[in-house]
Amino acid sequence: MKPLILCALLALSGCATIGADFVEPVALANPAWRHAGADNQAGARLPASWWSVFGDATLNDLEQRAVRDNPGVKASAQRLLQAQAQMGNLRAALSPSVNVSTSVANSRSSAETSQGLALGHRSIEGNNYFVGGSLSYELDLWGRVKRVVEAADAQALAAQDDRDGVILLLSAQVASTYWQLRGMDAELAILKNALATRGESQQLVEARFGAGLTNELDVSRARIERGNAEADLHEVQRQRNLLEHSLATLVGVSPSSPLIAAMDKTELPAPPSIPVGLPATLLAQRPDLASSVAGLRAANAQVAVSEGAFYPSLTLTGNFGFASESLRNLADSGARQFSVGPLALSLPIFDGGRNKANLAMSQARYAEARANHETKLLTALREVEDALSDVQQRQRQGEVQAQSQQAAARAYLVAQARYERGLSTYLDVTDAQRSSLTADRAAAQIRTQRLLASVAVARSLGGGWTQPAAEATIAQAAR
């Protein structure tokens, strides 16, 4: 009869589960992006190494080094291992706990105690040998332990998503810093060309002044323009040094170590075309949103755990072993001893409102997590809209700036020719030089901003991140 009761309790523990099952919140809005149609949704997925879309071998190497050597990534990986270990620890509560123990003792009782007097003023002494095992198992009648494990599983998934989020943010920072550095290289090349041109113009003006064809004011203007170009060159070099130090830190090497040699090119590559799909794609690709959903799942499970405190708990214990005064008789059948039970039932009657307060706190935490998730969702939607708007406007800005750049270059050539023929003063040349240099630098900065906007789009879409299945994470932790 007792075994039947025990089997019934075990079957009941596998069926009942307290609390409501988690339901993932529905997105606040699901319109198609105004910048892209649904026909390119299939191409919205970026590769896992999303930075490879730029086709830059140096950037690819820096990204790989950063993911491998950055201390922040290493720390996030250790936090993931901690969460997986905690998950494995809590999952053990679903199984019985079995322990094996052995002991050797020598004892002597007092002859003057009541027991000794009953034995005629005799004491009991001798050796005691014991070997055996014990079992303890909480019958999860209401599914409380299952909810605890569910919360731990969700927290492990959140830790994994957080690690992926750290990697995504790091890779975006590396790409942004790299393209800013390359933009500085383009400006350095422009300023070096301008400095050489200013030097030639200064020599020309000084020669004309020596021949009596111009005045000292033109000489001063030529020297001022050359000095300004050289000062701008040093300023841009200073900014490049700071960017290189920042990039070295992201990669995980000393800022004092040479990292990237300057490129003497005035042109930057065109930004890649990143297809964009629907918001559903965004929700599937961003690790921060996946982490938020996992946190919601854990909070929902904790509400059920708090509800379980109102229900009785049932624990089964048992012992089996051999005990003997003599080691050679330890394995005899007469040395056998065992006990089954107690089958302990614990039911809360009065706790001063502690369980009720804990339940209210868990419910409030879940409501807070849900509100925070909605905030993160809105922020994600805004980031994508901002990034797409930047890409669109920077492209238009670049097209207009290219026209301005061509007009400024033409104006400089005309002003230089008119001055050499004596048709205008050197003031017209200096004005045209400044306008041309400003247009060239603005064009380089806009090309840099277009590359940075592409990085922002990739980051807002979650890069090439994909969330692994929960079963895979649990299996990895079990190993």
C-alpha cells in the first residue's frame, strides 16, 4: 500500500505546476520600415562577422583580435559560465540526493550514569564501524522546484545574450573607431597636399615680391595660409593619435604599441549596402532584446516560486548501511540497518505575512521588468529609424558636397590664373584656397560619417547575431 501511495505522489509531482506559463510580450508596433519594403526582408540578415561587408582586411583582423583579447569580452564569458554553473546547481534539485558515508569510532560510556548504574556500574566501550548511504528527495508536488529551475535556465540564457551584446557593442565600437581613424588619414592626406600647395604658392609670391610685381602684404598672406595649413595638420594628427590609442584599448593591446600605419589616401571606400527588413527581423536579431525577454521569463518563474511558498512541501528521506563493533563482521546480515522516512510534510500556517509580501515583491519585479522591456523595445525601434535616416541623409549630403568640392577646386584654379596674370590680388587666391580646402575636408568628413552610419545600422539590427536554442545552452551547461 505504501509503495502505491509513494508512486501516486511521484506522479502528482510531475503533473501539477504552480504559476502561469510565460507568454512573450507582443511587439508594441509592427509596421514596415518606411525606408525599405518587405521584398528585401529575406536579405536583412547580416553575416555572423557583420563587419566583413565593408571588405576591409585590416578591419577584419582588428575585429577578430578584439573579440579574442578584449578584457570586457572575457569578463562577460566568465559571467556566462557562472550563470550556467548556477543553472546546473539548481537543476540538481529535480533529482534525489544520494550520499555514501563511512566512519570508524571508539567510545566508552560512563559507569556512573543512569545507564551505567542500570548495568551494575559497568561502562560500555569498544569500536564502531559503519558504512552506508542516505537518500533525500523533495517531492515537487506543485512544481515549485521546476519553476526555480525555469528561472535559472532563463537567467543563463540572459547571461549568454548579454555576452553576445557585449561582443556586438565592442565590434561596433571597433568599426566606428577604425573608420574615424581612416577619415583622419584622408584629412591628413588632404592637408599634406594643401601644405605642399601653400609652400609652392609662398615661393611664387616671394619671387614676385623680389621682382617688384607684388607687395609685402601678399607675402604675409601666403605665409599665414601656409602656417594655418601646418597647424591644422598637427591638430588632425593629434586627433588621430587619440583614436589609435582608443582602438588599441578596444583590441586589448597597450595604447603605446603601434597599431595601424597611416594611409596616404584622400579617398575613403563607399559604404556597403545593408538591406533592412521588417521589425520582426529586428526583434530576432538584437541580443539586448533577447536578454530582456529572458529576464522576463525568469521574473515570471520567480512569481510562481513565491506562490509555491503558500503550499505544503513533502520531503522523503531514507538510510541504509552496515554497522558492527568488529570490522570482520561488518558485512554480516545481522549488521544491516536501514530506515525509510520520515516522509516529512511542512505546511505554512502563520508567518506574519512574509510569504504574502514576497509574492507582492515578485509580482512588482515582473511588472517592472515588463515595463523596462517595452522601453528597450521602443529604444531599439528608434535606433533603427535614426540609423536609417542618417544613411539616407548622409548620402544626399555627400552628393551635394561633391558638387561644392568641384566648384571650389575650379574657383581656386581661376583665382590662381588671374593672379599670375596680374588681373586680381592674392586675396582672391587665399579665399579660393580656403574654400577649396574646406570643401575637400568636408567631403572627407561626410564620407566618414556615411561609413559610421552603416556601422550604426548594423549595430541597431543586431549585426549577424542569432540566439541559440535554449536546449543547446542547457546541454552545454550540462557538459
